[in-house]
Amino acid sequence: MKSERVTFPGHTGEALAARLDLPDGPAHASAILAHCFTCSKDIPAARRIALRLAQRGIAVLRFDFTGLGHSAGEFANTNFSSNVEDLVLAAEFLAGQGMPAQLIIGHSLGGAAVLKAAPQIATLRAVVTIGAPAEPAHVAHNFGGQLEDIRTHGSARVKLSGREFEIKRQFVEDIEGASLLADLPRLGRALLVMHAPRDTQVGIENAAAIFTAARHPKSFVTLDDADHLITRAEDADYAADIIAAWSSRYLDTGPVEPLTAPERVVRAVDARRKGLRQNIAVGARHRLISDEPLDMGGTDLGPSPYELVSAGLAACTSITLRMYASRKDIPLEGISVDVTHAKRDAGDAGSKIDHFRREITLTGELTAEQRAKLLEIAGKCPVHRTLEAEAQVETILL
């Protein structure tokens, strides 16, 4: 999986920090993941769920709501409604990347927000909530005795998850005025409700209320002994596996060819999204990504083609040295090969030649004679010989 840092404008116009987690192969669908109240896109549960979904061919955009994590803006000026606006803008960003969101996932208050935002995102086909409250006003219990101070004085500092946040009266009024259950019958998308019976932050009765209010198609899955933040890796992986399997019934993945190739064939497939990224299959077992740097029009999600050639030379050199040292009982402990590629003047007017610079570091109790012999052997590695010899490329257009 490759995780790409991106930004897009939030409801205030200020930049929201996000990560776009991409599959190694083609993305069969795209999803948005909304984090829990006062959390961030980088909490372990969000990272693990996004990783697992990307491994199953679903690209995931996870972002920090305004004023949280690495996003710009003031948290004190946000509320539930502004979170909903940010979600709609996240969907617009994905659509602009040629990856319209079909799936949206929300954790805790983020789950309530995705239920509210879903009807405004035309491309959505499926909605998932994890530990979500049935009504946004549920989060007010986190404010404890300071709730009255917020109402009376207009704001108060509240400690949430070990950090202090300023909560204003407008936030409380907004969550109290936002209704979910009355709107759920008009959700118009398949719904998966996930909740842990032992969730001490948001009781299981919230999941029951959401599930009861929604219309079919709808499903409920218990997360058993998971805590509210889904902190255990096995719980996050389980949730992601269920989401991937469940959503496949509703997502329009189109005709997807498996990223594979016959034995001894290397196949490059254009990723068909902005940039120059290529998905590469090496036979049926291995997957790679190739791309170009940003200044070349790519998205820098993988090594360039010439970097892959350099990697082949470096790896072949190291393998050749290791094989020789093993056969000759040479006490070679470590091998490191650095390869750089550049175009250099060939001497003729305007002509260029490919130049590969190879630096080899050997460790171990080696004699000067052994080091000299290993240097000689490095020049005999098959890729080295191929690059220095004349090669032929036969091209057939199918």
C-alpha cells in the first residue's frame, strides 16, 4: 500500500490535511473515512482500517476535520454541521481525482456525521458506522459539569482524551439541533452498523436505534470485546475485513482484471488516474508500482522506470557477490550497493549516453586480494553485462 499526503479546502476554505491510501494494484472503489470526536486521521484504528481496505483494492481518503490533527482552522469555531460540510468537500475532492467515493465510513461522532452527509454525496452506495451515537447531542456527556459553564459563559475549556479543547455554546446548540433518526429512513444507501456491546463511551443502544430507524438494505455486526477507539489491531483488522466483504455487494467496481501476469512476464498496467502511476505484476506472485516525480507530471508514488533499472543492477550485483563469496568461503559479512543513473554527453554533438554509477560497500575480514576479486566479480553480474552489451527490444502491438 502507498499512502499519499494530500490537502483540500475545508468549509472555511482553509486546507485540510489528508492521506490517500492506495492499493498496490488498481483501485476497485474509493472510500472516505471520518475519524472520531477530537481524534485525527492518524489514530491507530483509522490507519489499520485504511491499510486493510487498501490491501483489498479500496482506496481510502482519511482526513483531519477543521482545526484537528494537521488541518488548518480553529477547532473552537467548528461544530457537527461543519464536519458534515468537510465530508461533502472530501467527496468533491475525490471526484476531482477521478475517484468518486462509493463508500463512506465514520467512527464515533464521525459515524453520525457520515449519516448526515451521505444524502448529499450522489456517488455513495454504502455507509458504515462504527461506535456511532444515534444523535450528535450524545457527545455532550463528555463535557460533564462544564456543560453548564458553556451555556452560561459562552465557552469553557474541556479536557477530552487527555487534551484540552475550547468548546463554545454554538457547538452545543448545533449538536442539540441536529437530528439523525428522523432522517435515517431517507438515507437511500446500504447501511452497515458496527458496534461493541462493551463500548463504555457510546452504549450499544445507540446502534440499536440507528439500525431500527434505517430501512433495508441494512446490516449489523458486533465488534465483541473491542473498546470504543478500536485500539487493538485484531479488532481493527476484523472491522476492515467485514467492511470490505460487506461493501463488495453494493459497490460498482466495474470490470476489474486481476493484476497478474504469466510466468516470466512483467506486466505494467496504467492506473487510469491523474498522474503517470503504473501498476506492475511480475508473474503471478509479485506486485510493484512505478511512477514519475511531481516535476515530471507524476505523483511520486513509486520509483521511476530508470530507478527500477538501477534497482535491478544493484540487486543483481549484491546477489552475484553473495553467491561467489559463499562458493569460495570468503568471510563476506555485509554487502551494500548504491546505484545512481544520469544522462551524460557522449562526445558527439548533442548525443547522450546512460551512465550508471555503482558504489559497493563490503564488510567482513577481507584481504586486499579478496576485495579485488569481489570487485572483478561485480562486473560480471548478468544485469551489468546486459547494460554494457547491445540489447534488442522486440515490440508487438496487440
